[in-house]
Amino acid sequence: MTEQDKKEKILSALEMKSLVKQKVYDQAFETFNLLKEILQEITEEYNSGLQVKDPRVGFEYKERSQFEAELKVAGDLLIFSMHSNIFEFDKSHNVWKLNYVKENSLYSYCGIINVYNFLSDSFKYNRLDDLGYLVSRLFINLDKHFFVEGKRQEEYQYNNFGSKQINKDYLKDIILRIILYAIDFDLLVPPYDNVKIASVAQLNEKVEYHRMKTGKRLGFKFNSDDV
């Protein structure tokens, strides 16, 4: 292979990958903007249906940035975050077993929307040591085919990748499943041995800023937490 052949091959591969990644980015960004619209609609719809008239109980939507949005559900805070880069799966990932991806490896390039569950008080009181948990990851490719890794997302797992295109109905159903999981995902008392010793500085900090390290699960494992 001559140097010119190598140059042409490099440029061709670079152009193809770049075009695919740009297309994937556009699809993911369009999906994320649709997700923001749905979050606003859910906030209005569900707040109007609440029987309890307490400002601490309800939904609050906030757009944090171009790539981040949050939904406060009473004491829970769900943060939806789209990564600005495009990813391909590790060769050990089960997605490579699908005929859909085997037939065209370019389908494996995906944008990612991550969803984290925090306690709303963690942000209210600026408790920087508090923990949040990844509860869902939405993958979208260049054809808007998608799948979800996460809790209560059985209908949208990787084995269905290539069979469904993301749309408003699917996206709203995914969001509602995430909300249900967050509501059921309760705050647990930390193990005694984890909190039995505290320094003067830590105690002063807790008294002044309420900064006891808090999370819904201590020792939480994304792949093994069964609820």
C-alpha cells in the first residue's frame, strides 16, 4: 500500500466516523431537548393533580445548562445529563452480540443521557460530601434507535436495541419509571460503625452546615441493587 493509498484510507475513515458521530450527536441532542419538554409537562400535570397543598411536596423543573436539567420530586432530585461526546461500546459489551450491530458497526456509536438521583437537601444545604446515584443511562444512535440501562427499564434493555426508535411516548414512560424508582428508593440509616467516630472539625461542620455525609444507600451497587 502506497503512502497515497494510506492517506486516502485515513481521510475516508475519518470523514465517515466524523459524519456518523455528528449525526449521533444531533439525534441525542434532539432527544435531550424533547426530554426537557416532557419534564416541564410532567411538572405542570402532576402538580395540578396533587391533593396535598404543601410547597415541600410536589414537582419542580429547572434547566441547569444546555446539557443538564433537573426535576425535584419532593425530597428527591433527579439530574438528567447529556454527555457532549459520542461513545462506542467496549468489545465485551453484550450489544455486540446483536445482529443489528453485527450488520453495521456504525450503529454502535451512541450518545448518552445519564440520570442521577440525589437528595434535594444535598444541594439546598450545599452538602458537598453527599452521594448521588446513577439510576439510568439512555443510549441513542444515529437512527434514533435506543436502549436503557437502569432500574425498572426491563422493556428497554440492550436486547431490544435496533427494534425501537425513541419518541415522546417512550421517553415519557422511561422518565415516569425513573421517578417511581426514585420515590421507592428510600434513605437508609448509615451503619453505626461508619458514623461512630467524628472529629471536632467534622462535628462543627455538621452543626453549622448540616453536612453529615448522606446518601440513599451506603455501599450502593448499580448492577446488584435489587428493589
